[in-house]
Amino acid sequence: MIPTLALGAAEPSKAEPSAQNSVLLAAMKSELNRAVTDLGKGAKADQPAPYYVSYSAEDTTSTVLTAQSGALLNTSTHRYRLADVQVRVGAPSLDNTHGTHRAQAVKTVRLPLTDDRLALQTALWVATNSGYASALDNYQRVKTEQDVRAKEEDGSADFSDEKPAVSVDKLAVPPRVDTAAWEKRIRTLSQVLREYPDVYLDQVQMMVVSGTSFYVSSEGAEVVFPQTMTRLIVIATSRAEDGMDLYRTATFESEKPEGLASMEKITAEVKGLGESLEALRKAPLTTPFEGPAILSGRAAAVFFHEVLGHRLEGQRQRGDEEGQTFTKQLGKPILPEFLSVADDPTLSYYGKQFLSGEYSFDDEGVKAERVSLVEKGVLKSFLMSRLPIASFSQSNGHGRAETGHVPAGRQGNLIVSSTKTVPEAELRKQLIEEAKKQGKPFGLYFEDISSGFAVTTRNSPQAFSVIPLVVYRVYVDGRPDELVRGVSIVGTPLAALNRILVTGDHNEVFNGICGAESGSIPVSAIAPAMLVSEIETQRQEKGIARPPILPRPGTEEDTVKGAQ
């Protein structure tokens, strides 16, 4: 029996520090002003003054607790300050970030933790000088390349003109975590998985992050806002007899620790991971399949994030190396007319579910906006950073990046809505009917999908692959559903998206971390379950490692063998 643990009350909050009096903000503004003024003195043809300089900084405190095999593995609290310095020379129409040089436009520096203004300015000064030197070198390369290369398909500018935002919010308060209580909780959750002999390795990790984002620019932007997030991740792994590695994960997110799901609910999900892994070890391997399928709401959310969302990011619409799947499709149908898609990072919650992809201002200091991407099946817009494209010259607040990367158009909270819905039970009936119509012995039901990747460049086929974790065959003759393993969904986006027949009548939320050229960022995707007339699957790589020779310590099998 798993004990129920009370969450307990958080400490009373103290007076929130004022961002207006922040020494870090003052140092950033002072050094920015000095850099812009002094770098402009004595400008020469081969050493032009920068036309734009920005400083973005993160002052973050994180508490991480990790348990494994029922025991505490790690407890730590860490504070760090990092800053990105961006220097642009030339002009917005053509600057040092053009083309393949874009990734080199940021210099990252670790800042002192103490509020020593001179020390803070010195660190920014070092990064600014290094960034300026790099910008000058790259600008010369850009101009040379322009002289010798063929004309580009999209001659848009390298930087958009935006009204500078001014919004100075409060500073984040360091996270208040009842460490002793949470250490006990994560150990308890990890102990749950010890009840399953075939779970070879588990990890339960609790992360509480509280930070303040700062952004100032030579255009006059000044943005300060706090961000807090709590994430509990449970990972369980196993291996089938034929060598296939298997894993299940569960994540729980909230703004603060006390907002997480109850221990009863989390414990139930953790038990489900153990039971699922034991069932997957015994499940038959899949065979390649092409036919009807249902994606659960969570699975459909990941599917849309990978298959559609990445291809609607602005920077993918320009550049001779990009496949530009939807660049010429503006104003044309790309989905069935009953589907619409928007991205709204201004939402913190969907119903009672916390959304990881929420933010107030993007990483270029532009206010976050809701963007209607697809309306009744017709493509209307793209997710824009300050990198213009032929059809859109302005940002819509989706320039996002992990520290150390140049912001790019990225997803925040991707929301799929439908006007053609049926209850889940009806969706299953229609799956069976569709399988019969196609002469298939079964359709597939994708309960959970972990991740995937989307190929968007021209030098590779415009394809996608997503990795389901839990897949069932739904037989048309009434046999019980059969769990199978080793399934991978593959295909091309235009074909896959237009095979959606109908959706379920309620949405589900997927929260996760998305990695791309501008780093790893938190995202959310929201979608209803979907019936697809045809989906293509193939078998995942199986692996060659054998399961452990010795049984896991402490299991019943281990006790029997030890007695012998």
C-alpha cells in the first residue's frame, strides 16, 4: 500500500523585490548605452557602427530532486545568471546574420550572481566586444557572398522593424520548496516501480524553476517579467527478450509545486507505467501497416506539433536549403475544412491544465500574440520571429530561443479545434467500419506518443516520423484489442493531414520540451482524438542487446535463485 502524503502549505510570500531597482537591469542599460555610443565613434567603411545591439539575461534559481530505485539520488538548488549579447552591423535589409551566419549572431556570457554593477557591466563588455568583432567578420563574408552567388529566392530583409516594447514587471521570487516532504514523495513514487520486476531502471525527478527574464535593446525596448514552472517526470525502462528497449514516461506540470496533481493520481499513473511495461515486454512485434487508425487526443497533439507545427515556423519559408512545404500554400486548403489551428502563448491554462508553452514576451522582446494559422482548413499565417519572409515582414511574437541561440519562429501553445466531432465510443465504431471497408482485419489505436522528428530541408525527403509508446490493434471481428510494440509512424505531411475523417469531442493537452535550431524550449500542444483513413507504420529498430542475465535485486525471482 502506498501512503498518501499531504502537500502542506507553502511559506507565506515575502515582499516581492522591485524590478525597477534591479542592479542587473541598471547594469544592462548602462553598458548597452555605452556600447552603442562608443562603438559608433570613429566608424570606418570596414568597421561600421552597429545598427542594433540587445542584451537578454536570465536570473534563474532551480531546485532539482531525483530518486531512483526507491532511494534519493540527488537534491540540489542552483542559481545562475546568463546573458546573450546580439550585435548587428550593416542594415536591417542585409546584415551579419544573413543566411548561414545567423547562428553566430549571439555571444553568451555567465554573469556574476552578486549585484556588483561594475562586475556585471564588465562581463557584458567582454561579450559585446567579442560579438562586435564576430559581427564585423561575418558582415564582410556576407557582402562577399552576395557578390558571387546567384540571386536568392526570397530577398526579404534580415531584421524586421518593430515598435520597442516597454514592460517592467516584478522580479521572480526564488522557489519555496518543502524539500524534505518532496524527497519523501519522489522516493515513494520510485518505490512503486520496484513492485514490477521487469522495470529495470526508473527515475523520478522533480524540478522547480523560478527566474526573471530581462531584455533591453538599442531600439529602446525594456522588458522584465518573471517565469515559474514545476515539472515532475517519471521514467521507467525495460527490455524485451528479443532486445528491443522499451520505456514509458509520465509528466506533471504546474506553475508551483502545490499545483501538481495529488499523490493519489500520480501514484495511479506510475503504477500504470509499470503495468504497461510488463505488458509491452510480452506484446508481439508489429508488422508494417497501412490503413485506418485513431490517434488519442494526446497522440494527435504530438502528431500536429511534429507534422504541421514545425512546417509553419517562419524561417522554414525562406532559405534555399528549406523544403518550404507550405510556403506557396497561403490562402489554400491544407487541412480538412472542419479543422482550424492556432498558436496562443498568452494562455497559461487550458481548462485546469497548466500549459508549458506560455510566455508574455518572446526572446526578441516582442509581445506574445495569438496567431490563427489555419482557419477552416485554409492556411492563413506562419509563426514569425523578427526574421521576415516574402509574405510576412513583421514578428507576431514567436521568436523563441534557449539561452545561447538566436531566436527563431517557434511554437508555443499549438491548439487544434474541430467542428466535426463525435463521442469517443462512436470514433471507435467508425474505425472498425473504415477497416472493414478497406478489407483490413484491424485498425490501429495510438494511445500515447513520446516524440518525433520532422525533416524540412530540401536535401532530404519531406517526411516525418513519430514514435508511439502504446499501440493497439482493434480487430473488426470483435476480438479483444491487442497491444503491439515497435511501431513507428511515417509519412509525408500533405498526405497525412488530409486523411483525417472526424475527431473526438474533447481536447487533451501534451506538455513537453521541443528541440530545434534555436535550442530546447517548453511547448504545449492541444488536440482532440482523430480518426485517420490511412496511416503508414513501420517497425522500429529492434536493438541487439540482451535482457539482463541476473534478475533485478530484491525481486521474487532473485530470492529463489539466491536460495539455490
